[in-house]
Amino acid sequence: MTDKSMKGKVYLVGAGPGDPELLTLKALRVLRTADAVLHDDLIAPEILKLIPSAAQIHNVGKRCGKKKILQEEINFLMIALADSGLRVVRLKSGDPLIFGRAGEEIEALRRANIPFEIVPGVTSAMGAAAAAQIPLTHRRASSALVFITAHQAPGSEVANWSKLAGSGATLVIYMPGQNYSEVAAKLTAAGLSGQTPCAVISRATTPQQRAHRSTLSELRRSPKLAAPTLLVVGEVVRFADPAALAQQFSVPTISKSSDSAIPTALFADSTSVADFRTNEEPLA
């Protein structure tokens, strides 16, 4: 039973790109002992099934402006729940520290003096690249990797496309939208060759995964794949397996009563995996 006289704790948890088997063991343990979960729209249904039936569940997704909830409202709810003594999981797709607004939530938690912990997840770029068999770095093609978002907040610093294009790094562009021609124009204007290979990967590691390989000059003709999408740009895309780009991805089914896709034997020995109720890591 939760002691309401004590402050609870918030866990900023990365749920990975979609495949429930890409959850970390730590994320799974925290999720299964949560009193309240605030989740984004993009969390896979198979992962949401792992939430305890007694837990409060709040969908706080703000995807593509379809929901009107403000970041300040999410912060307030997260703090209020923890302040009442609950163990709160703020569940984010991918990794919470990469384009997940975790920075803003961390600032709010610190101001409210709420203890919190960050549980990293497999970021969407890694999941998408693995699913499409694209090596994001390669000794003969790219020794650097850049994550960037095509969607900029008002007043934020505009990306220096010329510097990025001249670095020779693999570029992984989050939230490219469906106006691929705009991104392609920026990159070619910055100096990248029109023959630079690129790949659009949609809904990576889910049953709806789709991918399309192209070049910058042909990117504008690419099919408008369903969001969320990632755009990978660079010579490393040449190493992708065409079959991997074309195939569908199979996701295992997980239910609360069946853990066939989860290595439950790993949880049997409390000395090998921390008990998150009694042996938590130091607070942030």
C-alpha cells in the first residue's frame, strides 16, 4: 500500500520504438510496480497491457497537435500525483532524453522538489536503423552520427544545415513530416549531393512498419508514409539490405497473464535484479 504521507517518485521511462521486447528489464520492472502512468500517444498497446490494473492511466499525448493538453498541464499532473505519495511513470516512446521533452519535465520536478529517476530506452533512430539493417556508422562511410529534428519550437535555434552537411556524418532526422522536398532542398542547398542515399522509415519495429529508400534528388517523389517517421541520410544507407527495407515487422503479443515474450526467469532472483520498492537507485 502506498504511504500517502510521503512523497512519491517519478520515473521518466523510455518505452522504445514500439516492439515490446525492446523494453529494458528496468523499464518493465518500474512499469509493473507503478501507481500511476502518464503515457504518450505512440506507446504500443502491447506495452500498455503491462500496466497494473489498479494503476491510474492518463493519456497525455500531444501528437501532431491533435490533443490540446499543454506541457504545463502534464507537469502539474505528474507533480500532483507524486506529491500525493504515488509512484508515477512518465512513459515516453523511444528514449525520454531525445526529443521527448524530458528536459522541461526534469526542470519542473526539480522546482517542485519531487524525487525522480530516468530510465533510458532504445531511441527510435536505433530501432529504425536496426529494423532496416542500416549501420548508422561505418568505417568506410561515416564515423559520426547526428540526431536532429525537422520540427523546431518557436524561437529555438535553427539548425545549421551547411555545417551538418559538411560534417560527413550520418543524419537521422526526427519528425521530418511529409514535405520531404523541403528537407531535401535544405540539404542539397547546404552542399549534399543529390545522389546521397536516404531512407524514410515509418512506424519502426511495429506491425505497421514501412520503409522507402531513395536519394535526395528523388526524395520529393517518395510515398507519404504514415507518421511517426524517421529520415536517415548518408552513405551508410547504401549498406541496407533491400529485403529488410521491404519486409514487414512482426511484433509478439504480450498480455498480463502471459509473459511468453518476457524472460521472467531473470526476475526470479532478487539478487540479480533490483527490487524497485526497497532497493532503488539514488535519487536525481
